[in-house]
Amino acid sequence: MADTTDAGFRFEQRYPLRHTDSFGGTPFVHGGVLLALTEIALDAYDGEAGIPSHRDILRFQSGSEVRYRSPLRWDDAALVRLRCTELRPGRLTFEAEVAAASDGRLVAQFTHRYATINAQTGRPEVPADWDAIVRAIQSYDTAVTVLDATGVRK
């Protein structure tokens, strides 16, 4: 029986795997590829949600957690699902799932944390259009929690 996934994900993209690294010569996809797919999907999420793009203030990954559930064959395809779960000024948290396209089996679950950083100084900085980013994400992912800078729910 296939694992069931959480239906709370609005964003989903399918990615073929035939040209990815395998794990130690096996027919399975290396875990690092799964991480990369969630990052690639995040760019597509931004476009679909209407999040403004930036060149000076960039979103950098500050931490990730992953739970691998089952291997994914390189001749399958990956379904990547994303949702934003928390926003606070200059900080975003996303949950991601990777599932096997062939049978819907859950392969991995990720939690990614991001901080917005000034590309010139390397220091944390909240984009001037932060409110527009929040509105875009709230319109797209309606269950996102928005917090102020002190961690109090808005």
C-alpha cells in the first residue's frame, strides 16, 4: 500500500530523474538530489505564488531537516510538494515532500528555514517589499503562520 501524503500542499511539480546521481552505484537516487529538487521547486513556487524576485536581498537557506522514508529509483520521477508554514520578518519556513511519481509513495519530508540576506554585505536584511511577499504567500498558502519580529502571531 502506498504511503499517503498530506493533502495540505497546493504546490506540486514533477521532475524526471534519469540524469541524476545514483546512490553508490545502486538504481536509487542520492539523497542530495532530493534536497536539490526541493530548492529547484522553490523557485517555481515563487513564480506560481507571485513572490517578487530580488537581486540585492536574497533568500538563503539557514537550516534544513530531512526524514527519508523510502528509496526512489532513478528511472522513476519525483513529485515535489511545497508549502510555506511560517513567516516572520526576513525569515521563512517551508515544508516539502518528495514522493515517487510511479505510485505516490512518500520518499522524504523536509523542513527548510531561510533568512533574507543582503547580497553585498552578507548581513541579514528584510526586503523593503516584505509586506508584498507576505501577502503573496498568504494568498497562495492560506494556512501559513505570520509572526512579528518578536515571534508573536500577527
